[in-house]
Amino acid sequence: MSAIDEESIIKQRVLISEVNYKRLAKLSYELISLQTPSQDEINKLRENLILEFQNYELALARLQLQMQMNGKEIEHYNNEKVASTEKIARLDVKTLELQTRLSKAQTARAHREEYSKFADDLFKSRKFEIDARKLNYDLNEGRQSTSNAPTPIENDDKMELDDTNNKVIRSVTLNISREKAKRINSGLIDEIAELEARKEMYERTWNQRKDNFQEILEGLQRFRSQVLEEKMEQERQEEMNEEDNEANDEKMDTTS
């Protein structure tokens, strides 16, 4: 509720209280302005004055109760607003952090895949070179002399075996890293989706509470309008009754 609306409601309530005050002042003035009142007139005015005081106190109590209720409702919804805002802020920070971690994990995965491709190409070219050397040795096998020293083909076979083992070890290592990165990425994606769902739920809850609070305010406005109309109607009836009583009094005075 804005300050302008609150000030308008306060003014209208003060006007309602002012009407009751004027009626009390009028009765008090009538009571003290009587020159030679009879005991019946004094008793009648006193009873009317007591009734007006009771009505005035009742109106004040009702307005005070209504004001306290409005204050508690506003405080309650303000506290909920602050709590919801803090939760949404924490979720935003957590979501941003998870998105940053996911981006880093995806970048690291792309680098590993690029390295894996480069390593595969390198090992393939190395294996092709070894196969060519084997073929060249097979063509010249008859012209080679036998000796106890290891032949070039044995050295090449050993090199091929070492290269194959290295490739297997490298492949296993890369596969383990990929699986771990895949699990991490999957977990981060699921956690981000969960946080986004919770954020949407908090937003829906806040909007629903905001609508409920607006309905309460509208109900209070309608209640205030109804009270004002009832007061105006009551005053109009009392003024008519007073005019009738004055007319009857004047008629009786004229007759006497």
C-alpha cells in the first residue's frame, strides 16, 4: 500500500470519527443550553449522550482493531517477501556458480577430446612408419647377414609393442577422464535443472501470496466503503428524526 492510499484511508476514518464527535458536541451543547429544563428532558438528553458515547467508543475500538489487523498482515507479508527475495538471490548465485563450473568442465572436455584426436593421429602415423620399415626389411632379407645382435626388425617390433602399449594406456586414461567428466557434467545439469525448478516454485508462491494480499486489501476497502455508507445512512436517518422532533416541538409550543 502506498503512502498516498494510506493517508487517504486515515483521512476518511478521521472524518467518520469527526461526525461522531460533532454529534456528541451537539448533544452536550443542547444539555447546557437548556434554560429551565424539566427532569424528563434532562434524563432524555443524558440517555442520548450516554448512547452516543458508547457508539463513539465502539467505532474507535473497531477502527483500532482493524488498524492492528492491517499492521500485522502487512508485517507478515513483508517478512515473507524478504525471505523469498533472499532465497531467490541465493538460488541465483548458486545457479551462476554451477553454470560456471559446467562451462569449465565442458571446456576441459573439449580440450581432452582435441588432445585425444591429435594423439590418435600421431600414433597412427608412427605405426605406418614402423610398418614401412618392416616391409623394407622383408624385401632385403636375403642380403642381410645373420648375427647375434638384435636385428632392426626386432627393434621395430619392440618399438611397435611399446607404441601399442602406450596407446592402450593413454586410451584407458582418456576414457576414464571422459567418463568422470561425463558424470560431473550430468550431475551439474541435473542440479541446475533442480535449482531452476525451485526458483520457479518460489516465484509462483510469491505471486500467489501477493495476489492473496491484494485481495485482502480490496476486501478491506470494500468493508470501509460499507461502513461509511452505513454511517452516512444512519446520520441521514437521525437528522430526519431530529428535524421531525423539532417540528413536533415547535408545533406543540405553538399549540400551547
